[in-house]
Amino acid sequence: MEKINKSETKHSPVNCPERPEVAREAFAQLSRGMANLGFSTCKLPEVKIVFSESTDKDRPLLGQVQVKGDKVFIVYDKSFATQDGEKELTSALRSRGNDYPGMSHTLSHELSHIAMWSVTGMERQPVIRLLDEGWATLVPIAGVEEKFDIKNLAEQVKGRVVQGLQEEPDVYRRCLDLSDPVTENEGGLNEAEYNVGAALLLWAARGKGPSTIAELLRKSPQATVHNDEQMEPAHLDPAMHSLSAEHSSLVQRAGQMDKSALAQEARSWEAKQFQAALLEVTGYATIQEAQNAFQEWLGV
């Protein structure tokens, strides 16, 4: 793969005049993380950070990617527009039991979601939620420090899953169930899907390098691309996506289906396409074999 092009990482494409130091720090962490994982150029479209009034004061906007046409935004509550405002809101969140890590960390996470589009070569195409959140968790962890060791990273991520299983066994077991993979925000899974997804990517690529991570991401798309203005079906390659014909059938029938049935069938398709991709990438014959090997690697 290509080497990191320093000219592309020198200047951040993140537009945030209110908090430029946070934008620089988050982009630097993103760039280090991708370079440490062995990926090529850290390409981002122009991204504008927007500070907006949250409609629900009990659920402030804590970082959310929005795509409108060819414009990409990351939206935060207006309190984050100043350092003092962020401190006040973060303190309030933590008093309610929400251990929010701060804007810089979450911005790096959200930027990782966007940077993934250049890794897969599939513009605005999210992947199945378990891997999407796993990727956006893995990259910032890999970018924390200049000194980097992939074995240490793997042990750190595995340790998070092992600890999570001890503290929240039900939610971690839910995320570890690859026969019924997490395809949507089910609520209450918290960091479980993030940590399990990150571990799964590292496990799938063990000893094989970043191209394997990219392949698994590329072959595991959600049923739609990211577009907040309208529903847009995923752009699939029949040579890459083994269930592309089934997806085409779903798209053709979408107009005759109610929204709940369409969403359910889309989630089912995402799960099956992910499972097919995982077996193709890892070489296992069944999902149960792959799950057993993954859990053995985790030591759980």
C-alpha cells in the first residue's frame, strides 16, 4: 500500500474556527493512528464542525456525523464552542454517570468514521455497525502515542474486552455473538460494541497487515450510504459483495414495503453480508468456527 503522504496530513481539512486547537489535536491523533496501523494517506473531505442547540437538554449532541449532499458536518452541542462551556457540560454529564471523554477524543472517533471512506474506497459508505464503531475506536487508540507496537495494541484491546465481560457480561456476550451481529444502535451496549468491534478487526488481520482490515470493512457495508437528506442504497460491486444480488432485489422491492419491514430486511442483509465477508477474509468454514477462534484469541 501507499506510504503516508505527509503533504496530505500537514494541514487539517477540519473547519472549526471556534476550537481550532481541538480540531488540530483530533486530526493529528487520527493521522498517527492510521499511519501506525499501516494505512495509506489519511484522506478526509472538507469537514465542518457545527455547534447547535440540542433539542433535548438531557441528551446533548456529543458528536455526530451528518452528510447533506456533498457537505460533511460533525455536530456538537453549542456548549462545546468554548473550553469553559465544554468543562461545564462534561462535569454535568459525569455527575449523571456519563463518563464522557471530551470533545477531542470524540472528534477523533467521528473523524475516523469519515476517514474509513478513503480506506474502503466507497464514498460515504458506512459498514456494519459492529465494525464501523470498532474501526472508529481502534484508530484513535492507535494514535495516542508516537511510539507504537501492534502487539501492545492488541493486548490493550483484548484487555478491554476481558474486563468488560467481567463487569457487563450480558452486553459483551451480545456483541460477541457473530451469529447475530450488531447491525444497529440497540441501546445499552455502551462501549461493548466499540471494544469488541476493534478486537474483531485486529483478530481478523493478525499477522496479515492493514489490507485485511480494509478488505473486511470493504466487504461488510451497511445497506445504505450516509446521506441525511434521503435514503440512498449502497453502491455494491458484485465481484466483491457476495450478496449483492440479494441487495439489488431488496432495493427493487423497497417502494412496496413499509419502513419497519424494509429496515428489518436491510439489517438481515447486512448481517449475512458481514458473515460472508468474515468467512472469506479469515478462511473459516462456519461462523461458529470463526467465533470460537476469535474468543480463543481473546482468552474468554
